[in-house]
Amino acid sequence: MKINSHFLDLKDNYLFSTVGAKTAAYRAAHPEKDVIRLSIGDVTRPLAPVVIEAMRRALDDLSRTETFKGYGPDRYVYAYEPLLASIRDSYARKGVAVSFGEIFVSDGAKSDCGNLLELFSADNTVLIPDPVYPAYLDANIMAGRRIIFADANEGNGFLPMPDESVRPDLIYLCSPNNPTGAAYSRAQLKAWVDYANRLGAVILYDAAYEYFIEDDLPRSIFEIEGARDCAIEICSYSKTAGFTGVRCGYTVIPDTLERGGVKLNRMWARRQSTKFNGVSYVTQMGAAAVFTEEGERQTRENIAYYKRNAAMIGETLSSLGIWYTGGINSPYVWMKCPRGMDSWSFFDYLLENANVVGTPGSGFGKNGEGFFRLTAFATAENTAEACLRLKTILK
Ligand code: PLP
């Protein structure tokens, strides 16, 4: 019997464990120091009250024989119609028409970012930006796929554009991006869509942070003409509505998207109904409250809280003359390490001199070397204090 030996090609990713271990060691050696973590990649604000109320009502349903729910409805691969309607309406507000059959409710974006690969042959070549959210890379290594990278760097504002000299079959794009916070414009996304359509490639578009967009930028790739013929969009309630622990997302596969004469939408429905049994009723009802009028208002309050933190960090870096991306349409600020330091040297310097923890950019890919990620998920008080300390040590 043979194992999938591609797993042996995976590199251990020590990024977050090393950050945690170094921080713990520093705290143990300096118990009197108040260490502030601007490395948090998880939300910290509680769920919106409308979501909690909707979940309570759903629990009540489960407590009564007449309203009890077991497996979700088969028709839309276990998604309940009120949730699908709220997602459809949220798209309609962006000027995008999607039908119930094009929406697949998931337990979050991460699973789909990897599982969608099952629709495509392992012989395909995949294009992945560098630096990047590590799950895309590892999922493709596990599948033994040929990987090429799109270099994101200071020169292109960490927004790589199509390279006509390569011919990928699959293209991962993430906008607003983790870790860089950079977000594509309409013209830039149009160039990717045209490129994918020319090549017959499929774009896997990760829109996990679209609710952080405030500038006039596309919030869905389906705002771009031609995207319905080449793109799959992966969305999440995690960062939008604080569902990192609750677990819910959705993926849109247009009915018009075909490859090899087959609708990918139908393939995915078949895949999901075989390998997935849906998201819990309570979770789906909570998620359905997010895109109601009141849900959006409450959700946006939390996002605004994080964005004020991001703005504080951005203003601090600007005042210090330090180059960065992100922080406006994203909870992430991606800064250039000052004084020519590499990512880990700056990590140590910041921890020891400011007692602030961030995430070394080199952990997200080779192009991340010399850069550093700060996040907006700490409290406003801690973010303000961390900014003061940055100003003191970096002025
Ligand atoms: N995609 C990106 C770019 C992310 O940064 C994250 C989480 O940090 C995810 C997907 C995972 O989201 P989910 O919690 O929905 O699985």
C-alpha cells in the first residue's frame, strides 16, 4: 500500500508556532512587561446581537418536534433558503445577479480553497501569488500539482498582474489580500479575467475580506465582465461577521462556467453531496441574519472598529516614513521592515524594544522577506499603545 507521498513535499510551517514560542519565552523572561500582540489573525469582537438572536430562535426550533430540523434540504446541497436569499440579496447590492443554484454554503473559506481542487486534474499547473495565505500552496502540494508563482513585491504594490509568458490552468487570487492587505482595482481584475478567459484557465477568487473594502474597488470578481466564464468566488463569514469559531462561508460557481464541456457547478454539487453534509441549522440561521439591514449595520460596527485600528497603524507608519500596503480596505497592514532589517530580525527588535508582536513576512513566501504584517484585531487601547511605542522606537 502506498501513501500519498506528496504530503512528504510539504514544508513544516513554523511561522505561527515560532511567533508564539518566542513571545512566550519573552513573557516568561520579562513577566513585568506588557506585551501587545498585533499578530492576531483572528477576530476578537463578539458576534452581532442580531446573529445571536437568530441563533437562539433556531435553537428553539430544534427544541420542538414541530419545528425540529435534521439534515438540511437536498435541493441546494443542504443550504436553507433564507440563507441563500440573504446571500443573493447581498450580491444584488453589489450589482451582481446570482441564483440559489450557484451558491454553495460551506463551513468556511479554507475548506473550499483546497477542496475545489478536486474538480481539476492533478496534471494542471496552478499559479499562486507570493506572498500568500499558506493554505493554497499546501493544498496544491498535497495534490502533487505543478506550482508557479506570481511575484508580489513593492514594485507592483503587492498586486501581481498576469504574465503572458506562463500558461496556468488554475489561478488563485485573494483580494483584499492576506497577508498584504492590498486590493485589486476593477481594471486590474479585468486584466486577470481576460487572461484567464484567453487561456481557458479558472480563477479561484478568495473574497474572505471583501467586507473591509471601503474604496471604489470591486467586492466581487463577478462585478467584472467575463468573470462568470472563468471564476469561482470563495467567501466567508469569518472576518465579515466574526464567525471564525462558528464556521460558515459560501462559494459561488456560476452556471455558465464550463470546462471540458461540463458545468463546474454540477460537478461541485455532486462532490459536496458526496463528501459534505452541510452546515448546522443554527449556524445557517445566524449567518442569514448577517446580511439583513440590521445585521449589516451591526456587523459594520465591528468592522469599523477594526478599521480604526488599521488606520491608526497606517498613520503611525506614514508619520515614520515607512512604506506599507493595506490598512484601508483590509484589517492587515503590510510594512517594509525599517533600517534594512529582515523579517525575523525586525520581529525580535520589535518584541524586545517595544514589546509588540507582529508576524514576519518571510513566513508567507520568499517575497515576504524584509516585510512584516501587523493586524487590526487587537483592542483599540492596545493598538493605540502599540502605535505610541512604534513611534518611540522607530522615530
Ligand atoms: N482565506 C483567507 C485569505 C484567509 O485569510 C482566511 C483566514 O484567515 C481564510 C480564507 C479562512 O477563512 P475561514 O475561516 O472561512 O475558513
